[in-house]
Amino acid sequence: MKKIIKTLLGILTGYVIAQQLWILWQLLKNEPRQTLLERANKAPKGVSLRGTTRRFKEYTIRHAIEDGIERVSYLPETPRHATPLLLLHGMWHGAWCWERWQARLAELGWESHAFSLPGHGASPVQRPIHLCTLDYYLNFLRDEVARLGRKPVLIGHSMGGALVQWYLRYVGDDLPAVVLLTPMVAHSVLADGVPLLLKRDPAVFPLMLLTWDASPFVRTPDIAAAKLIGPRALLSPEELHARLGPESMLVLFQHNPPFWYPPENVQTPMLVVAGEEDAVISLQGLQRTAAHYQADFLSIEEAGHDLMLEHNWRESVERVHAWLEGVLSNEQ
């Protein structure tokens, strides 16, 4: 029996070591600037979901899947701002998570566009999720910015907030403004998040090592809800869990040294928004992130990680709106 146990432990240890070496190799061979020179979107050209249009008193909603990317646009009947907003979701989410924010922003006169990264929301998978990296996703964000014609304000949540930081470093520090909502922190998401996760869900990292992806992070409705939303959120744990998808584990490792260092002396106006009850990103980590970027900082009381889905979502979006109006007061 002891011999069998030793053999099994040896196999398990070898498996974990092999996986870590594989992750290290995947990240070491990625060069973001090289990735940006390549065409990441391999989806067939054309519309796979014929665009649907819904008209309301104050705005029109357009929803389509074109060239492999799901896009949801809210167009106000009375635009009050020339600069569009581009919204980017976080891990496991899709464009669907912005619905209430987009509706309220349209009522306030903002044109906004949300899109789903490949394998998220209604965007079909183009690369196996476990092989997706931040530089791969960055290619799609760069393309979405370019297709708008006018440089947008980028609003990124969680992993989307990390991708906004990657955009500023690798694509261009030339945007009208950016808003980071409970983002992966500037320097090391693991150093910030691991202590929080070990207290709340000590099994998550062993499970991710066994599955080779980040799906165990949200493996049940109760576990997902405990990490992402508060008890008064707009969705029940079951409703939230039903809408979440798989995610790459590589992105959690990649937003850390030596694979990532935040840009210095960022010129783009920035707002960092924290949820005071966020279970996966620390308030102190986001305060340090804001200090690094010399950004404005906003903390939302009684809000968890998914600010867009919390009971006080309206307070969050209207405070972001007020900040944007101040920063873009001279837009033309």
C-alpha cells in the first residue's frame, strides 16, 4: 500500500511540475508586440447572427455577431457626447454583463459598444480557451478600437481592466480616458489575490492545476456568487453561474512579473474604481494601482467585484459618468 501511495504521489507531482513548465513555456514564448503584428481573428468573414435592432424612447440597441465577434451597441436618440465608450468584460463574462450600464449611459447621452472576446458570451471559440493569453485578447481589443473610427474611452472590468493597461503599454497611450473597474492590479494579480483566495477558497488552485483552466474559480453557483457579487445583486447565484463561461488560467499567471510590468508615466486620464466588498481584488491593491498611474480613485460602498451587477449599479455608473464629463468637458 505504501508503495502504491508513493507511486501515486510521484505521478501527481510529476503532473503538476509538467503543467507548470508548460505554463512557463507558453508565457515565455509570447511577445505582445509580435502578437500584435499578426491577425488573431481567424473567424470566417461575415455575419453569423443577423443584426437585431430594438428601439426605445431614449436609445436604440444593435446586437450582432460579425466576423466571429459579438457586439452590442447602445445608440442614444439625443447624443450629448462626441466620444464613444468601448466596454470590455472580465474573466468568464461577456458583453451581456454591461446591459444596465449601457442603458443608463445611453440615457445620459453616451454612445457605447460592448463586445465579447472569442469563447466568451456569444462569440464563438477561435482558440482553445486554455491557450488564450492576454496578448492574444489584446489583439481583439486593438481591432475593436480601430473599427470605431474615433478613439473611444475604454472601460474595462477585472481582466478587461488588465487589458486596458496592456493597451496603454503596447498599443498607445493616446486615449481620451480610461476607466478600470475592479481591475487586475497594476503590478501582480497573484500577489494581490492569492491571500484573499486562500482564505475564501483554498481548493481553487489545486483544482485549476488539475483542469488546466480557470473554470474551478467559479465551479458552482454559490462559489461564483461569493467571489463576484453581493447578497443583493441583480442576479441570483444560479442566474449568474448559468451565464459564466470557461476561462484561461494563463491570464492569471501572465499579469505578473516577469511577464508583465505596468507602464510608467501614463498620460491618458484614468479612473480606478473599487468595490469595498470585493472578494478577489483588494482595496489596498487598487489604491496602489491608482497611485502608480497617478489616477483618480473611487470606492463604491456595499459593492462586490461585479460592480455592473450589484444592487447599487446605478450609483457606480453615474459616478463614472460624472468623472467622464469632467475629464471630457472640452471634447469636440
